[in-house]
Amino acid sequence: MKKHLSLLALFVIAYANAQEKNVTNKAKDTIIKTEVVNVVTSYVPKITDAFKIKQKPVIEHTKETQKKALEYQIFSVPVASTFIPKSGTMKKVDLGKREKLYDNYVSVGFGNVLSPFLEAYMRRSQSYNSELGAHVKFLLSSDPVTDTELSSTFYNIDLNLNYTQQERYFQWSAGLDAEKDKYNWYGLPSNITFTEFTLSTIEESQSYNHFKIFGQIKPDDSYLDEANGAISYFSDSFESSEFLIDGNAQFRFPLDNFHRQLNDLYVNTTVSYLGGSYAYAYDAITSINYSFITLGVHPTYKFNLQDLAIKLGAKSYFSMDTENSESNFFIYPDVEISYPIVKDFANVFVGASGDLTTNMFQSFTDDNPYVSPTLDMRQTNKKFDVFGGIKGKLSHQFSYNTKVSYADIENNPFFALNQSKSDGDNIAGTNGFTFYGYEYGNSFKVVYDDIKLLTFFGEIAFDGIKNLNIGANAQFNKFTLTNETEEAWNTPEIKGELFGTYKTDKWYAGANLYFVGNRKGRVYDALPANTYTATDLKSYFDVNFNGGYHFDDSFSVFLNLNNVLNNSYQRFNNFNVQGFQAMGGLTWKFDTLF
């Protein structure tokens, strides 16, 4: 640039001198001369001529600046040491003797007051992918309740057949369940004196028959997890009948296609039809009919938000009472949130739920076999049930669970005693019809009430001693009734249980101690009055033990002791229970007989 500037300065000076000479000599010079003029221009740089700096320049080191390779050698010198490592040994873990499992077993026993017992299970594999099983159970107790004017004999027979088949893409199963139970309405009211003639004409026996056909299918790779279906028929000795068609299907929809962190969505669907009839009502010679159709959808989604475990869901039902031409739609929350305050030691949880229950004649007889075949059938609507509690472990040996809940329930059922149609002398009414065996004040009806239910529950278990497990639980119920303002009939406010098991290679034993608090029952005044008063049903404590000894893997003996304290108490008013019961027997396990 200096060179160019110097040339430019010289050019300007020379040009200026030439101009001055031309001005002075212009007058003198009149002849045009031919000369060669060399024009020198200044350099104008362009952008393309500039030196461009690279983004990642390559720097080439000279030999003087390059790193020298480091070369080294290890000179090994032995070091004297007196340390000798001790070889480790595996600590032996006592897993106990592995119990051998058999496909079949037969158990027979006999107890006091003429109580034979039989139970057996048979399993046979038809092929690698199929299985056929059968289970049968029989128990008879001949008039076990003392000081009753009517027989208290009962028996239970249960037969179950099932078949399972594994196909290429799914598994299916089907089966048949048949039951026959016999009970007696032996609980006559104590405030009525029945004559010998009246007692001899009372037919106190009642038998229940139940037949059920069921099936299930489980696809291997499908949105459908499983589907279940059943058709059942229930009847008794008094021309009562009940027909149930029930089905449900559970679907699983993966949501990770939308986002990889999303879990699966579960949707459970249900459909049921219940229809039944009673030949006669309790207060009139007219039949009672009932039928319900219920459709339900129950979606559920579970996920974790750091340490917070959350379940979101809802239950919805569409129900039709076809007998009364009524239909209703119900929706309930199904939400639960849990959080570990102290991991593994204290986990707090809260939630809200609700449900719709279709009451059945069969379910009532399971809870109380002494009901009359004249029941009022309704659906129980648990509008909401909010709950919360804490559960966890106090140590590796102690675990606990506490829960408090508050529920609003519409049409909650209670068992209340029927009034006797006989004053002790008559066996027929004014219409000339002879009384049935359940019309002497010795059966129960179902009464409904809208209630608020506050429940406290607690349970603790200990598993810190070898081969020994013990635990206890207790529950307190507070009923606030709306219609039946007197009492929650035959329902305790307090109940609890203490349980434990002990097992070795040869011996095993167990214990259950039940406590049920005071309850209230109805006592009707003598005819023709139609009034009643509430009576106290005393609390009771029932102690039961069971145990046995294994001679080997195949043969063992057992002994069951029930009501060890021989307490005489009433589970339902007027119905005393059996006293001390003892039953012993033998169990044989085997693979196959064929």
C-alpha cells in the first residue's frame, strides 16, 4: 500500500507541473504534436481479493513445537507381605423343605354331633395344552344346636367341573358349578308359647339349589385382556327362582404410541340381567317378580409422578328396572392417590369411590340362610365413599394398615325378623291357608334404609419369628340412619379378629379368635298387635383352632376345633349357634390313579 501511495503522490505532482507548463506555453505552442501518454491508475481492491479467515483453521506445528513421545518402563521390585486373604464362604439360607405338589387329594373327616366331612379334587391333563379338573365337597351336621324345639340339621354339597384349553393364540376355559344346601328355620321366638300340636305341624326345612355354567377366554396378544361370562339358576323348596346372565370384558389400550412415558389404559365393561320371582308374599297370597338390566363401563389409568402414585378412573352404569318401568344412570369416581412419607415405613393414601350393587336372593341366602322366600329386591346405590389412611412397615417384621372412610349409601339392606302369624295355637290363618314353615316368627326379611356410614379400620401383622405369623384387625362402624331410625338390625358396630399360623416340616397349626360387638334385633309383641321393640344381642367371642401332622408328603392328619369356649350366643336374634365342635380326619395326596 505504501508503494501505491508513493506512486500516486508522484503522479499527482508530475501532473500538476505539466498543467502549469501547459498553461504558460499554451499561447506559444500552436502546433499540435503527437505524443504518447501513459496513464497510471490507483489500485482499487475488491472483497474477493481479501484473505478469508477459516472457522476451523488447521495449525501446522513445526518440529520444534511438536510434543515428544513419552517413553517409560516399569521396574518390578518384589515387596515382602504377611497378608493372606481369607476365602469367602456363602452363608446358608434355610428355605425349609420344599413341599411336593400333587395333582389330586382326598380329605375325609368326622366330628361330634354326627358331622361327616368329605372333600376331593381331581386333576387330569388330557394333553400338553389341556386340563380337566373336578372338585367336590360335602358337610353334614345332624341337629347340632341344643335346646331347640325344631331341628337345626344342615348340609352343604358343592360340585365343580372345569376344563381349560390352550390354543395357539388364546386360552379358554369352561365349567359347571352345582350346589345344594339345606337349612332349617329353627329359631322360634321365645315370647310365644307353641303347643305340641303346632310344633309337630311346622315344616322348618328349606333347601337351595344353584346351577352355574361359566366360561372365560384370554387372548395372547390383543386389546382384549380377558372376557368372562356366566349363566346361573337359583331356586328353593317354595317355588322361588332366580335367573342371572352376567358378563364382563377387560380391555387394555397401550398409550405409548402417543407418548413413550404413558402407561396402559384399562377399561372394564359389564352387562348383566337378573330376573326372579317368589310364589307368595309374606303378607299376601300374591307373587313377587323382579328384573334388572345393568350396563357398566369402568375405565382406569394408573401412573406415577415422582413418588406420587395416582389412580384415575370412573364407574358408570345404566340400569333398568323392567318390572317397574324405571331406568337410571349412575356415575361414580374411582380415584386414589398415595405418597410415601417415609419410604417403606409410612405410605399415606386418600381416594374416593362408589358403586352400584344389584342385590340377589342367592347373595342374601349366603349371608343369612334363614331368610324367608318373600324378599323385597332392590339395587344398593353407594353414592360416594371417601377414604384415607396410612400403611407401611414399622420394621422388617411388623406391617400395619389403618383406614378411615365415610360413605353415603342408598337402599342399604338389613336383616329384620318377620312377625309370627301364629299365636302358638293356630297353624292356619283366617283365609284357611296353612302357615308355611317360615311364618312362625323364625325367618328374616330384608329392610332397606338410606344411611351415612363412618368406618375406622386397623390391622397389624408380625412376621419376625421363624415359621410363625400372627396378626390382628379391628373395625368400628357408625351408622346414621334415615328411615329405619331405630337400629341397624343384626349389624355390629364393633368387630375384630386375632389370627396366627405356625408351620414346620411335620407340624402345622392355626388359630382364629373372633369378636363381635353388641347388635340389635326385633322382638314383636303378641298378636294381634303389629308392634315390636328392640332387643340387645350380646357380644360374643369365638375361639377356633386347627392343626395337623404330615407323616410324609402324601399322608397327613388334621384336627379342627371350633367354638372352643362353648359359648352360646346368637348370630341372628333367636338363632343360637352350635357349641363346642371337634372334627378330625385324614388327607391323602397323590398324582394319579390311572
